[in-house]
Amino acid sequence: MAALINVPTKAKRGDVIEIRTLTSHIMETGFRHTADGALVPRDIITSFTCRYNGTEVFRADDRGQPISLLFHGREGERQVRIRMDRRQRLFVDRIGLDHGRMIFWRAIAAATLLAAAPALLAGEIPPDARRSGYSFMGPDTRAMQDDDTSNPGMLFVLDGEALWAKKAGSADKACADCHGDATTSMKGVAARYPAFDKALARPVTLDQRINLCRANHQQAPALPYESRDLLALSAFVAHQSRGVAITAGDDPELKPFVAQGRDLFMRREGQLNLACTNCHDDNFDKRLAGAPITQAQPTGYPLYRLEWQTLGSIERRLRSCMTGVRAQAYDYGAPELVALELYLMSRARGLPMETPAVRP
């Protein structure tokens, strides 16, 4: 185990000091598999105990919040003993406090320790309080999105326009051969995706619909996820719905899939034991690593992220978040990612489409 410890450089006898430490420790997310394909059971911290000179100061069971330790120095040196229990295992470490030199030994006492907790359902944002990520952006990012001559995502839209008219596959057909002028035939289409596919009996994303059309009508191979051509076609189609209110999730047949997506949104995962809701419902309008935390309303996908220096899909963004909380990301096109996208689009119902959006 490793710990980053943040303490005052000096403290006098009688001072109250705060110890902050971020701890790395062994745990299992419940998503990993062994070499034989067996699922490794979830193994997380379930309790936290702090002892000060042998006396228990406090304990926390099933906590999913930061724990802050305040110490009042009364003697030359004190010891704090920390115990964290996780199934079948016990970690114990010590902090030594010398109020003249503030000497600290290896520690896992935590001010920002996120101990494991069951999934706690946070209050969802009321519909009338839901905001596009655009409203969280700075003036420079907004200006870049608003000006089509400055928005780098528009380069993909132009590529998509060319692909729309280009014949492909053994059927030698173009998208335009079936759908005609996209400015009219595609208006409002992206606003209702993911949509239920009766033949497959499940929802499909706009990217998947494009590939289904290629396979069934053009007899062309599927375009790889996150490939420039697939992103360009998706951006071109979605761009035709710019300004149209999102209606995804209205189909009654989508109800169980929306519920699945909501469950995934609320479920804690990964070594950091965080759920989507912890950032996007509980802490929107704050900042994380200098970037604004938004409400995760997917109004502008595929969008251009300055961090990526390219256009990307919502699935890329979801996988990035999963990696950020140290969870095993689902594969592109996985039913779980489709359900998450469907839930996010359904909770953004009524907000206008703005593809291609620009984000930090």
C-alpha cells in the first residue's frame, strides 16, 4: 500500500491539526476475470477504525464519504493506529506524531479516504434544473462551438456530408440514394437515439444504426468504432438535428433499458468506488482537475474535446470515466454502454441538440 500524506510542516503542543492522506490499496472491482475466465469476486473496504494511543477515536462502517482526522497535540509524541477491514483481510498501519518535527511513518489514515459503501441513490436533478454542458463552459470554449468556422468538429461534419453521397459496398449505394436530402430526412433523427430495433429486440445507437444500414442495404463492412468515417457520418446526421429537442426514451419498449441505464448510472464501481451520480448529480458546477463538472447531459455528441484533439463518441467518454474511477471499461457497443447512453439521453429530454459540441 502507498499513501500520499498532507500535514502541516509545524505544530505546537496544544494545536489542532488536520491530517489528509490519499491511499492506494489492494482491492477487487468485481469486473476482472481470471485467466480461466472466472469472475473475480468484488473485494472492497467495509470498515474503518481509528485508535489514538490505544483508545478508539471513531469508526466508520460502509462509508462512501471522505473521512477527516483532527488531532489535538498534548504530549511530545502520539501514535495513531488505523484499521481497515475488507473481506478476509486486515490492514493496520501507524502514524507517529512528533510535534516538533512532525515525523510520519507509513500511513493509511485518511482525510480523503473513500471507504467502500453500498450504492447510494442520490437525488436526481429535477427536469427544470437540467442544463447542457455548454452552460458550464468558459467564454472561449462557447465561442469556438458557436462559430462554425472555428468549431473543429465541423470538419467532421463536412467529411460526413461527402460520405453521405458516396456509393459504398457491393450494392453500390449511397446513404443519399435511400434517404435523399439529409437536411430534411435526418432532421430530428439523432434526437431520438438510441432507438428500439424490433428485429434485434433491443435499442441501438446512431453509430450502430449506420453500420446496420451499411450491412443490410449497402452490403458494406461495418465501420470500426471511433473511426473517422463513422464519427463523420454520425456527426453529419446529428448535426441535422441541431436545435431540435431530445426525445430519446419515449418508446414504451425502451422502458426496461432506460431502467438498466439508470441502475448503471447510480451504481458505484472501480477502485475509487464512485458512481456517475456522485459527480454529475451531487457535484455539478464544481471543478475536477481544473475542468468543470457538468450534469452529463449528452446534447452534443459526437463532440470535439480539446483534451482529445479530435471528435469522439459518448461511448468513448463513458469508457474514459470508467477508467478514471479505475473500473474495467465495457467494450464499445456493449449493451451496458448502450443502456447508459439511452438513460443519459432520456434524462436530457427537452434539451436541444447541439452537435458538434466543443468541450475542454
